[in-house]
Amino acid sequence: MPPSASIVAHSSNNNCMVVVMAKAPRPGAVKTRLAQILPPRAVVDLYRCFLDDTIALAKSLDGVRVAMVCPATDADDLALVAGDGINVVAQTGEGLAAGLMSVFARFTTADRRRVIVFNSDSPHLPRTVLQNAFDALASCDLVVGPTDDGGYYLVGATSSYPGLFAGSGMGTASALEELLTRAHAMGLSVRFTDTFYDIDVPADLSRLADELEIAADRAPRTAAWLKSWKVATGVPI
């Protein structure tokens, strides 16, 4: 895999947008694999903390517009979660691939607006990663944030590329490889942000809990919930 983009001088954030892909916090609809170690209500409460921290992260970027894209059935509930200043938009079609296509079809423009999309599974993502992704888009077509498990936690572009997110590999260990294969076939220039991890399975959550015990400010609402759960139950995540 090519090395991650390393950018010293930040480009202007004018004409930049960050989009959060999310679902309404409902039992059985979010972070279902965490139900192996947490009861359904606790999973929902934790996911709401993920959302709050992710929204705060998105809003922390100076001069960057923020939007949220979600399934149509979730738009009203997420508008209440998002609060003022965030445009909540229902995606066209169903599934992750359709959601990503909706983002770039709706928000990229003829004047090369730089659009970064990530989901609410990485509330601890460093702010610098998002800024570096925007910087990379000043000189490439596509920027990608790889995950440890072969997927990607972030993708950004300046245009909509029909077919870029097609295929059956979304959400699998081959997701990144398939995305890069399609990008190469389209002749797109690609840069990378740092490899990171998102929260999908119990091992991811345990890793996050350990990190937030040392640096709670990376995701303060999530850190507070994890601490309160440990105190209330006597059982670490």
C-alpha cells in the first residue's frame, strides 16, 4: 500500500465539506456486533455517544461545512441529534455503496468542492486526519483512509464518479482493494491518510476503551460513557 499523505502546510478550507454517514440510534439497528458484550439499550446509548463525539469532531474544522447523510427513515430522528448548523439529508437507495454515491452526487460541484465522508464509527479520529485529507484533495482526485482490517474509514473526492462504489465488497476485508482497483481503472489519482481503526467488533471497543482511559479528550462523551459503564458494572469493556 502506498504511504499515507504527509502534508506540512494546510491548504485553505474554503469550499470544503465534511459529511457524516449515520443511522438513527435505535435498538437492533446500530453496532449490532457489540451486542455480544453489551445489552441492546447500552449499545444504543454508546452509539449515541459516538454520534455526539463525531459531530463535535466534524464541527471543529474551521471554515468547513458539515452535513449528515442517512437512510430516509432515519432523517427526522437524526435531525434532532445533529442540531443546528448540520444539514441532514436522506440518501438515495439502500446500503453503504448507495449512501456514498449519494454523498458525492449531491455535494460535489463544478468548482471542485472537496468533500470528505466518514461514518460515526470513529469518534476518536484525530482532527488532523480530516484536515490532511482536505489538503490531499487539493492535488488529487481521491483520498482514502485505510483501516487495519482491509477496509476504509474515510473517503474524499472533488467529483462524483459513477460506479466507483459499485460491487459486492463493501464492508468486507477486500473493500479497500476493490475501491482502489476501480479508481485505477477510472484513471483517478489517489492519496492516503493514516491507517486507523473504526469500532465494529468487541475487540475494537476494548482497544478504544484502553486508549480513552489515557486520553479521554479524544472522544470525551464516549470516554465518559465507558467509564460510567465500568463503574456501574465492575466489568471493563
